[in-house]
Amino acid sequence: MKKQGFTLIELMVVIVIMGILAAVAVPKLFGMIAKSKASEVGPAAGTYVKLQQAFVSETGTDYGSFKLIGYSAPGTNSQTTNFTYTDEAGAGTHALPQTAEDAWKATSRVQLNDCTTGGTWTVTIAKAAGGNAADAAVFDASVNGNGCEELTPSFNKIGH
């Protein structure tokens, strides 16, 4: 009777190939996980900008707090597993500032690859020069923190 099976060399070749595949795939996997965690920031900021644009269009000279414009930040009490969202405007309405002021901020609560805990994604608001009620405000989005911008490469286009 003839024995069937794999030789030791064949098994070793398979193990080496699996090791190479794992060495290539694992870093990519962790990068994708971090990007998926950071993906909540863009839609949250975009929603804020759209609601704020509608509010500014109605008032012509003022911008409002989260509550006043009807914005509900993700998570419970503006906090998710990965981010804390801050209403930089505070309560009530405020006159549009001549120079850019922070209006919305997301701060990372966990390290996301190279992006350290405390990295921030910010939307600023300012009065547009000579703008009418429909386009009275200018929004600018920025990312601060080492390695954070790579997680959300198009974030700085929000509001433009």
C-alpha cells in the first residue's frame, strides 16, 4: 500500500509563503482599520457645515450653536469610541467673526496608527468679504496632529 501525504519540504514551503503573505497583509489591515475609525469625522463635519450654511443664510450675520442649528454630533453626549466632538461656538448665536474662529472640532480619543491621541479635525468659520446672506460665511477645515491627515485626506475640502 502506498502512503499519501505531504513531505516536510512541501509543508515548510507552504508555511514560508503564508508567513510572507501575513507580513504584507497585516500592516495594510491595521491601516484600513484606522482609516475606517477616522471615517466618521468627514460626514460629521460635512453635516455641520451644511446646517450652519442654512442657518447663516437665514440670519445673514450670525452663526449658531450645535443645538440651535439642529446639529447632533455622533455618539452619546458628542462622544464616540474614537472621537470627542466639541461645539466651539458655545450656546446661542454669535456674529460672524472677521477672522476665522474655531466652530467645530473632533479630537481623537485613541491612537489611530501614527495619529496620536489628541489629534484634531477642526472647522473654522469667518465672515466672507462682501458676502450676501446666501454666502456670508466662509468655512475652512484643517487637521492637526502627526499622521492624522493621512487618515482623512479629503477633510480639508469640506466647506469649499
